[in-house]
Amino acid sequence: MTPPSSPKLRRCDGRRLAVGVEVFLETERLRLRRFTMDDVDNVVALDSDPEVMRYISGGLPTPREEIETDFLPAWLSYYERFAGYGF
């Protein structure tokens, strides 16, 4: 009996982005990697989308300054404090 097919996932061990960030997992539509401070614009765009924020903040965007000074630095500190931890 053949096991059911699974999504085509490629582990990208050791593969690095142009900015030097390790890619942990990549599919045709997704690249999973750690956040960097260079992601501010991406997080601001995501958190400015009312449909994304609908169930997080009732649709209210997160101010850019808060992302730059609170959220991203906190996420980056998790990488240093907890080996293997990430989101």
C-alpha cells in the first residue's frame, strides 16, 4: 500500500538568502526563515491589512514605530535566548 502523498517540501539545510539569512524550509509558495530588522516594511504591510488583523486586533493596524521598537526586537531576542525557538 502506498502512503498518501504529502505536499512537496524541500528542506533547505544550509541554504542562505542573499542577505545571509538561513532558510529552514521552502515550498513553491513559502520560504520559512528567521525575521530580521530588514523585515520592518513586510511586517508593517502585513499588519496594515485589516483582513490579517481582523482576529488579532479587531482589524486595527500595528503602528510602524511599535513594530520597529517593540515587536521585531522582541522576536529577534527570542532567537538569541532560546536555541531552536522561532516563528
